[in-house]
Amino acid sequence: GAADAAEAVGAVPFGQLEGAPGQRPLGVGEPIVQGAQGLDDERARSCPACAYRAYPRHSPAVIMLVSRGDEILLGRSAHFPPGMHSTLAGFVDSGESAEDAVRREVREEAGIEITEPRWFGSQSWPFPHSLMLGFTAEWASGEIQLDPAELESLDWFTRDALPVLPPPSSIARRLIDAWLGA
């Protein structure tokens, strides 16, 4: 179920933290152990010799639903299943706030300006060890201009003419479903 999926997603960064078999990436070269300083409930790994503690690394990414009246902006990536469109998304640059990343990604991928991003929710995402930070925003100005390096297609969709959507377990779909329920 959903709890098993969340546990599996949460385990991905630990595998990346531990490295390849035989590697000892932490502390003074001792094998790493579960838990920090023997605390089994700690979500970290530690070196028993020096007590160095390491937590799984996450790469923050933003995902956003942009609306314009009774339409939402959805894009299609080449790696999506046939016909599927989704909300826009991208990684947060070093030193950038999540809200600034939302504005930048929308500008880069769609060529439009948006209103102030509003927090929606988050979801752990294992590709690659990401934490997806969800936002909503409204179109402010501009005509969409597809960036072919980012997307295959990009368009405004109404409630009665939606394309194939992401699976219900994804934050992209939760953003869309929340808009549909509004």
C-alpha cells in the first residue's frame, strides 16, 4: 500500500549514502552502522570509531500547478508514457528559495510570469533522491513559449478536456485533483 511505497522511497537515499559494497565513506574508514550512535530510530548512519553522523542527501525539487481562469498549464516530457501530460517541475538551484525556483522554472519551461507561489505540500521522490515541494500559482502575463529542450508539448487544458494524467499517488496528480475539486 501507500505506507510500503513511502518506506521503499525513503530507503533509496540510504542505499546511495552507503555506496558500493566494501566502501567505507564515513568517518575514519570504519564500516558504517544503522542509527546514529546506536539509536535505532535515528534516520542516519554513523561511524562507530568517531561517531561521525551522516544523513541521506536530498535534492529539493519544485513542482507547480499554474492556473489561468478555468485552465491549467500542463506539459509533456519525452520520457512520459504516451499521451501523458503533467505539471511543471524542476530542481532548486543552490542558494535559491523554493519560491524563486518555481518562478524560474515556469519562466524557463513556459516563458510566462506567474503570481506569488503558494505552498501545497510535499512528497519524497526517489528519482534521484528528491524531495518534491509542491506549489500552486496563477498566470500573471505572457504567452506560453515551449522550450523544446525541456518539453515535447505544453498547453492550457480545461476540466472537460484533460489529457492522460499522472498516477493518483503522485504529487502532480494531487495538485491537479485539488484544482479539479475547487
